[in-house]
Amino acid sequence: MSRIRSKNTKPELLVRRYLYANGFRYRVNVASLPGKPDIVLKKYHTVIFIHGCFWHGHSCLQGKTPQTNPLFWQNKFKRNKERDIEVRNELKALGWNTLVIWECQLKPKTRQKTLEEITYWLNEAYLDRFRLKKNQYSFAEEEPLSIAAEGDTSYSSDNQ
Ligand SMILES: [Zn+2]
């Protein structure tokens, strides 16, 4: 029971196909990184984990503790969660962003929204890298707003 994730699960493929179709390039199941992330996007400094709701104890219906032997499961889920946090911290220390997608977020009903959010998130992560660099030269506040120099244009007279 030590394996909590398997390779090439359907949700994983779903995300990969979407990313690929949208021009993102990645590596999969990268063993050299903590937690062996499902998807690694180097250019975006981002790794993606597709978490099964049951094993990783998501707060949705699938993540509910089974009624038989609840203590056993609660402990197991707790350990898995702690491990997830550890992995995330290790990755962070190495300069990686971690994005967790829950299996339930990839169900037909919410799938499109989730996939779009991943793209959005990746682009944000990418932009952030440049934003950080840009902040080293902050000249924005030294220059007065030139827009204010536009005269008082009256919009009201024609439109009434
Ligand atoms: Zn879930």
C-alpha cells in the first residue's frame, strides 16, 4: 500500500494533453525532484501534482474517511498530507512553485475551468519572474504622471 500515486492516470493525461495543445512543454514523473512531480514545467519554475482526493485527503466527498477502520485511514491521510507539505517546502527551497490539482477538479463539470486556471496560473508564474527583475529598477514613482498633463477635455457638451 505504499504507492499512493500511479503513473499516467487519466486525470494526469487530461492535464498533459491540454497543456501540450496550448503550447506548454513539460517533463513527467521527474524522479530527481522531491515528491517526483507528475508534471514539471521548467520554463515556468512550476511543478504540478495531480492528487487523488481519497489518498491525499481532499475536503470533498471523495476525500471522506471510510467508515470501516476510520482511525487507520485518518492516520494514513494525515501522513500523506504531512508528506505533501514537506515535499512542497522542499520544492520551494529549490525555487519551484507547486500547483496541486485535485482529481475532482477534473471531472467533466469543472474540467474546463480548472484547465484554464492552470494556464492562467502558469502565465502568472512566468510573469512574476520578470516582475521581480523589473523591481530592481523602480522609476515609476520618480516620474510624475504624464497623463495628467492632458487638458480638461469636456465630454459632456456633445453627449447630452
Ligand atoms: Zn476532491
